[in-house]
Amino acid sequence: MLKNKKFLATSVTAAAVAAAFAPAAFADEASFSDVSDRYAEAVNFLTGQGITQGTTATTFGTSSDIIRADAAVLIARTLGFAEDGEYAESGFTDVPARAKWAVDALKEYGIVNGYDEDTFGSSDKLTRAQTAIMLANAAGLDVNMNVTKTAFTDVNEANAPYVDALVKAGITQGKTDTSFGAYANVTRGEMALFINRAKEFFGYMDLAVMHTNDTHSYLERAPYYATAIKDIRESYDNSILLDAGDVFSGDLYFKLFEGQATLDMMEHLGYDAMTFGNHEFDLGGSEDGHAALANFVSNASFPMVSANVDFSGDDLFDGLQSNTYASNYQDGHIYNGVVLDVNGEEVGVFGLTTEETPDISSVGSVAFSNYIDAAKKSVKAFEDMGVNKIIALTHIGFEDSLVYDNDKELAKRVEGIDIIIGGHTHVTEAPYLSTEFDAPTVISQAFEYGKALGLTDVTFNPWGEVTMYGGEIINTDPQGYPEATTILPDADAQKIVDIYKPAVDELKATPTGASTETVLNGERADVRAKETELGNLITDGMLAKAKEVNPETVIAVQNSGGIRTSIDAGEITYGDVLTVMPFGNALGIMNLTGAEIMTALEHSVSSSPEPSGAFLQVSGMKLEYNSSLPVGERVTKVEVLEGGEYVALDEAKNYYVATNTFTMKGGDGYDVFEAAYLDGRGSEPGIVDYESFIDYLVSLDVVAPTVEGRIVDVATPAAQ
């Protein structure tokens, strides 16, 4: 399933003991005309690790016999011996200068012997029996010297223990059931196969990391990535499955079941660990607080990891969090990090959640600390435990605003992280390579809403550094753009969906009584960057409801992060509305000065022209701004609709402004709103957003909003 890996382009320079790879760039897989599919993986490994190159620029020499001196060089490099290392003299007089270091090193460590004290037989062609001895010693196989014969009639008593060890290790078999081909010459292609099959014994490890993020309870896509997960597990000996957060909030499966439906699916799929996304805290402001999240955690058959989230202030999590890095961990608990046992190899996984969460969710008494400090402590903790393969499972964004945190900065500032599996920004990085330090960091993310399964495939060297990497984003969207997935849904996963689907379908099908003549645009890239029809409709409805409570309300603003999708033309159902507005936010009305409104509008357009969840859709107001101007100086014109006419905003005057309680209390970074709320200038009528929106839709004779110039970026007028 995975495309070819990329690999280190320079040769190994590590010493035999406690050494590391020199800094090197990654390169595409070498292409040799004489390498068939049978040898491709093995040749890629050898060339990727710098163990050997081709005999020419276009040929590997697959069918060429290998001589003993060259075989010694391959094995020495595989073991990490360095050409400039200091080794005891072997005493062999027939070893060419290019191979002397390798033969000396292998002789010193008891891996090879010569024909006699003076002769190694450097130019002799290597036989399969000799290969068995070399590889069994080099790989540290369990060689039973009491074995005197094998099933192969051509293997003598002296070679039998080594051939037996190789066969039992799965490194090779005989030419036939009764013939090992003991005296047949070994080609370069065959030697590549032998070394590649033995690499785990040399300390190398392949690992396939499957990952999801920002699925937001879109459960009906899960059977498709369930099939992909099964296929990968069948194809890879070493694999793990991770989730980078935001399984809460979004589709109607969450609205009805508050995470339980998603948890049932995740348990079925066999996740190894998950970190918290910001939306896991969305219910914190509800009457039950974080009860749904605490239930999700405690019922999970996998651990949660986050090194920078502190739940100690919330009694609902008593007994669930252990601020440790655990190899003997309990499912259904929260750890800074855990050590996964992957077929006997230890892989450390720690979690990070964006420090932006208190601004964009309802965290209550849950606290968040600095991600860089937490990551450095995590790496040290794992290294102190002897774990040298380290994954950061993050929900901080690939290259999100550095006011808070992001994965690229994490890789740049914290040494020792091998892989970052991320979420939050809904991008497809598969993968990105950071080379800030001697050993690289691979960063991957897997889009959004269950539309994709991420696969990040790496090879670790014996020192736990990534020396080969690859990845892809596997389309798992049955209605995807530009094309639907070709993957068939998994029947067992579909059975889980079918348990919950009837209730969701019933809710989706319930009509509101309103219909729209046009598509109401709520696409993420549009609604977070410019005025849209749906943004206008939502804010108009908010303003209408606010006027019922306080007739002096003249403006309404809606953070675009709270508008999750579009509505198609035709009848509008409850399901349509709940999918657009899944968070159950309530109406808030603020008393603000014109100057405070200007501050808020500057924050709204601070990321423009890049999309931002803080971008405000507006009603009762028009504004112009210039995205080419410095942040904080972009808004050039603001008008407020008063008495049927638009008049200039007066910064000294007070205005009643409607929004949702999330934004009113400082969500999406609106500190100016939070300050007014704390100053007692905010009210909460207790009206849920989707309910008031449905009331507004039903009140209209025709639902046909247009883009009418409420928000204009004068730097890019054609795009508005």
C-alpha cells in the first residue's frame, strides 16, 4: 500500500559502540535497472542505510557474485562499524585496503575467521555456507553448537549449527527441501536479501504508524478506514494505531451519544493511544461539565496521553490521571506518556494538547502548560527509561500560530523526537521532514472528519534514529472529492455504525419547515476568510433573536470556527442545522464601546488572507480592511446599521452586540469580549444557537441570502 520510502543519502559513519549517524539529507529511492520486485525492498534498505551503493549509477549488480572482502564490508557497515574506527589487526595479508577496516573489526569481535592466520580469502567468492556463519555471528543468533545435521544433505557438521540458526530465524531456506546450496556462490542480490531479512537482529526496526485526527464523530466513514487498518496490519509486522484528538463535537453521532459511539468504534479498531484535542473539552460549560469526557476516558480500552494537561482541578477525573511515563500502564487512564511494546521493541508515545484550548473551548478547571517544556521533559523521561524510539502525539497544529504552538516549532526546538503525529489544523502532511538536528523528525497529519487514514512508515537504526521514511494519506471518504474511495467498508465496523445510525437518521430526517433556494456556503476555507451566504444568514438570525431579548441590540458577530459545513439547496432538516452548528452554544449579548468593537474586528482579520476560526461573520455592520497592512492596523472603515441607514462606527459610543457565549467569554482569542463579560457587561439569555437559528429560518418567507459586501478586503477585492 505504501509508496517507496525515502532514505539517507550518505553512508554510515557510526562506530561500533554508542555511536550515531552523521547529519545527512534524505533522498528518493535509488533506481537500478537490474533490481526486480523480489530484491527491491532489500536493495532499498541497503542503499538507504548507506551500507552499499550500486556497481554503477544504474545497476546494483544484483546477479554478480560477491567476494568475501566485499561481504565483510557490507556486514561491518550494517553493524555500524566505521571506516575510520580503530580495530585490532587481523593479521591477514590478503585483504585489500578498502576492506581492511571491516575485516579487522569483524575479526576482533569474533564474527569472521580466515582460512588460516595469514589468509582471509578476500577475493574468493562467498558461498552460502560461509554466509550462514558470517550472518549468524553478526546477527547474534542463538547458534546451537550441538546441532550436527540438518534436513539438507549438502550441509556438513561444521556448518550445520549456523545453517540451522539462519533457517529458524527466517533469514533463508534451502534451495530445495534437501539441498541448502551450501557451496553455491552468493550474489549481491542474495546478500541484500539475507541482510534485509536479518535487520531486526542487527537492531533495525520497521514501524508502520497508522493515525487519525479531527474525526469529530463522523462515524459513518469509520468502516472504510477500518478496512485500510486491517490491510496494513496484514502487510506490516510492526504497526501501531494512534489518534491525535478531536473525536468530540461535530457530526450528529456526537450530538446524540456524546462520544460513546466513537469510543465503541475506536475500541473495535484497536487504538494503541490517543491524545486530547481542544474539542474534547467543549462540554465543560454544560450542566454536567466534563462528565462525558471522563466517561470516555475511563471506559476506553487504550490509554490517553498528554504531558501538558492537568486534570487535578476537576473531581470528575480523580484517580484517572497519573503524571508518569508508564510501560505498565492501565487502559482507561491518562498518562504523560506510555511505552508501547511492539513485538518486543519499546516505542515511547507522549501527548501534547494546544495551549490555545482555554481560548477555544470550555476547559473549566482543567489547566494547560507549555508544550516545549513538556516535550523536553518527555524525551528525557523516555531516554532515562532506555527508550530511544519516541513519538509525540500532538493536537497543536502543523504550522499553526506561534502565539500558541505548532508541530514544526516543536521539531525545531526539541531534540530527540523521531515522529510527530499531529492534528488540529486538518492538513495532509504525509510526511514532512524536519532536519534541525542530526537525527531527523518526521511529521504527519491525516486531514479531517475520517476522510483519510494516515500511514507513516519508518525504519529506525540501532540507535533509535529514523533513517528511512515514507507515508501516504489513504482516502477513506465514500463521497470524497475529487473522487470517492475505492476501499470497501469493513462489515464488522459497519455493524457498530448500524447500532447508532437509526437514531441519527431519524434526527437528520426531521424537517425544520424551512427550505433554501441556493446552497448556503459554510465551507471551512471560505467561511473562515470572507463573507458567505451562510455567515450572513446565521448572524441575521442571531441578531433577530437578540433583538427579541434586548431591542437595542444592533450588531451580531459569529466566530467562523463555529460554522462547520454548508447547507445544500432544498429542504432544511434539523440534521442540516445541527451539523452546521454542532456545539450547542448559547446566545450572549454584550455592551461594548466602539473602540472595543474595533479591537475585536482587528483580531478578526489578523490572520487574513489565511483562514481563521476567529474570523467574524457579521450582521448590522459593514467593514473594510486591508490584509496587506500590519496586524492591528488593518480595519479601514466600519459602519453600523442604525435607523435603516449605515453610519460610521463611533469609537466613543456604546453598542449592544450579540454573539455566542463561547466567543463572549473569550473564545478564539477574543480577550476584549472576555474583559467586558468579566466587567459585568455581558448577559446570557439561555437561548441555544441552533434553536434560535431554526426559529429564524422558519420565520422567513424565502431563504435566499446573498453576499452583499458586509466584509471587504480592499487588498483582494476580486476574491471577496
